[in-house]
Amino acid sequence: MSNSTANTLTVDLGAPRARLVAGDLGDVPVKDLVAVIDSIAARASALDRADVDLREDIITLAGLGLFDVDRTPVSVAATIIEAVSTESMAVAFASWAQRMTAAYLRHAADRSETAQRTYRDVADGRRPGVTGMAAAQRQAVGLGDVPITATPVEGGYRIDGPIAWASNVYPDSTIVLAANTEDGRSLVLTFEGSAPGVEIRTAPDLLALNATASTMIGLNGVFVPDAQILGEDLPDFLSGVRPQFLILQAAFCSGVGARSLTEAEKRLQGLGEFYADEHSALVARHDHMHAELHRLAAAPGDGELSDLLLLRLDGAEIAPAATRLEAVLCGGMGYAQGAPANRRMREAAFLPVQSPSQSQLRWELERLGIVA
């Protein structure tokens, strides 16, 4: 662990932990980050079985400032989330959702006292953050309408419709989502998971990530006061946060891929030599992705949309390929559900379908004239 430049740290998590994770850590002490990662590593198997409460990790990461958008820039958040994902993509994924909920609230905080107060609760880890914005992201690029309606009533709006997928879903969660009005407006709004009319449905048994409290939510006449409206121009609202959204998703893709490539490298002897070329090719792709991740994270508002989409698409492809290779090289142990290689393979299997899905990313890139 060493300083490479001012405020830039290279954190060698050490074989067999992970390949080198390098990036900006701002004012976060390296020893504190490593202590958190050690704790997550010790809990990784239990988290995979959903035997422990992931909210404990959210609170610990809040102590590092991960969710404080004012204190912790995207570059630092990307470094932390990438490093966390080398041990548990479940924690990294839930951390991304928490950070994005905070980012949406902070985006509106200068014009809304309610948003500022709620932002602090999420940033400090006092409330889990639910970003129910997948449908909003699709609507903003022309891939269908948000299935949630906002009907004006006295003092606010009545909200109805389904959230097909959300994470960090608990009764005390803060939820941010978009809803369409009959007169053609698209609102961004926030409310609590305990609000009357919010139905948190039984969580499905997932291939992985059960600890992330991911499930469906039904909204039946949820009253949202005017003070909890965060924005009334969805494309404009999202334009301010989408670069961060894609960069931090790519961070947890990069972390889990890095760990699998490290573990696979130890098994390239004997019959494993047949996979040396595949491994080398994936390492080269990952190195490029890692460099792009931290280049874009250093100035997220300046990145070209095409570069951001390609970064996220690389994550959806490289991480599953790396985890599959690790499982193959592990042989029978890679098939054992309790094995770390198996866990990483199951975690990464989610990445091509997470919104924006691999298909959506390719569709958006094609519209920009780029064939991926």
C-alpha cells in the first residue's frame, strides 16, 4: 500500500485477494478501507446464504463516507466499490444502490429541504436507499414508459403501479422513483417503504444476491406530498446522475472480474495451460476496462456517453467470462455452491441483465453509430 501521487493510493489487496486495485481514495485512510474489506471477506459466505444482515456493511461503509456525495467524489466511490466487489459483489451492488439513492436526493437537495434531510439519512446509512429508476432510465432513452402513474390530489400526488425490481428494500427504506402524469410530465419523487399503500412483495429466491433484499414493490394509492417531488423533468434530472450510475456499476463489475482473474491465474499449470491464452486475453481486456473506469470516474461529467456505455458493456461481458474461467479451472470445486468461485460466477451472471441490460447498452450504442 503506497501513495503514488497526492490523494491517489494504490491498494495492493495481495494475492490471493485480488489483482491490483488502484485509484483515488481521497481522504479515506487505506487502513480503514482494508479493515472494512477484511470484515466483508469474513462474512462473504454468510452473505451469499443471506444468513447475515447486509445493512451492517452499509453502515460500516457509510462510516467511510461512501454515500456522502459532497464528501466523496465519484472517483473515490469507484475505488471503494471496486475493492469491495473483490470480496462480495452483493455488498458492492447494495452499496451502489445506496450511493445512487443518495445521489438522486443530493441532486435535488439545493431546492428541497425534504430532499436535503432525507439525503443525510441515506448518506449516513441511517436508512437503506432504494433506487427504483430502471424504468425511468429506459424511458429516458426511448425504450418504453415508466409503468407508474402520478395523479394530482390535494397537497401532492397519488402514486400507483409496480416496481419490477429494486434492492435494499426494507420497511424503513427511502425509495426514489419516477412516475408519469396524465398531462405528460415525468416526476421524480421520494417516499418511505413504510408509507401506506406500499406493498413489499415476498423476495424471490435468486441465483445469487439474496442478501441484497431485492424484490418487487407494488404501489397502491401511495400519497406523496408536493415537498417530496425531486424533479419534474426526467431527462434533465437523469442527465446529471447517469454518468455516476454507469461508472459505479462498472466498478463492481471490475472488482469481481479482477478477483476471478487472480484466482484463475494460480491454476494455469498442467491442464490449466490450455486456458492461458484465454486468461491473457481477459486480463488485457480487464486492464483496459480498469483504466477507462478510473479515467472516466476522475471527471464523470466530461465523459462521452459512448465511452460510458462501452465501459458498462465491458463490465457485463468481462466479469461473467472471468468468473466462468475461474470456475472451469477450479474443476469440481467450481461447481460446489459454497465455493467462492461458484459464488462469483453466480453473482456475475446477473450483470448482463441488470438495467441497463447488455441488450439495452448495445441498442443505445447502435443509435450512436457504434457497433459493439
